[in-house]
Amino acid sequence: MADLTSNFAGNTAIDAVTQAKRLGAKRVLMIYCRTEKDISAHEYEFELAEKDGVEFVWLAAPVAILADENGLYLRCEKTDGSNQIFEIACDMIIKAIGQQKSVTFLSQIPDVKLDEKGRVLVNIETMQTTNPRIFAGGDCVNGGAEAVDAAQMGKFAAHGIHSSLTGERVEFAGARLPQIEETIALRRH
């Protein structure tokens, strides 16, 4: 029986299984519908998970979560063409799936401009969009990064909103604009 299973293989999923293992889970499985060469996680994150003893189940996709009086099960289907169905008994399941920004929604917001990749354009000093009443940050601006980046951009946006409403500029501890500039510049390529 696995203590924990996680599906998909992005950085968030890899972080979840690695931390579960480090926190004492005896057996941790990561289920992924493609092969090792197709994972979207950084190579070093994958290597850490392997070193920590995370087991990988390649070419399999979760299709159902089942529970009965004996416990919790993750039903999977092989994606190698065989369509073989199998179940994994486990104590916990983490659903770590990728998400896409809603370009259709973003493009319908009046006076908010997007770049060629569908990311919201902002003033990096204030996180104000091309519509002066709207501020943005996180994945819709940088194209998809870590949660900590989105949280930091949220702080910058809060300061931009405060400045817009009061005319006061407030500074806070931590990195300021170069971090945002680098994050946005990296995601633009």
C-alpha cells in the first residue's frame, strides 16, 4: 500500500511527493500519463524525488478515486495503448494538475492588453494593467511560475493599489522590482 499517490509531473507535484517522503511517508508513488522524458518539472526536482525514494508509475492516468471499508484506492488506466486498468491502495491522494490561464476571459476585460502569449501586460512598478483600475499578478502576468512568485506579485499589486488610491508609496522587506523584472523576462522567452 502506498502512503501517498500524486498524479502529473510538474514542479508542484514533484515538490508534493518529495516533501511527503521527507515527512515520513514510507511509500510514495507519482502517477504520470507520459514518460520520464515528458515531465515538465525541472530536472533537478525530478532527481531529488528519485534520491528521496519516490516511485514513478509511467504511462498511466488516474481515472477514478474509490473508497470502501478497506480503504482508499486510485484506479488507473495504462496510456501505452493497452488500456489496462489497475488499482493502487493508498492512504492519501494529491491531485497536482497543471492549469492554463483563461486567455478568452482575459481578452474580454475592457482596456486590458495582453502580449502575444496571452499574458496580461502590467507596469512592473505597480502591477497596474493598461486599464488603470485593474491590477494583476501571478500566472496571468508571468506565464506560470511558482506560487511564491504569485504571492510576491500580489504584495506588489497591493502596494500599487495603495499608491493609486492614496498617492503614498510603501516599501516592505524583501526583494523589490529586479525580482519581478527577471521573473517576467524569463517567462517572456
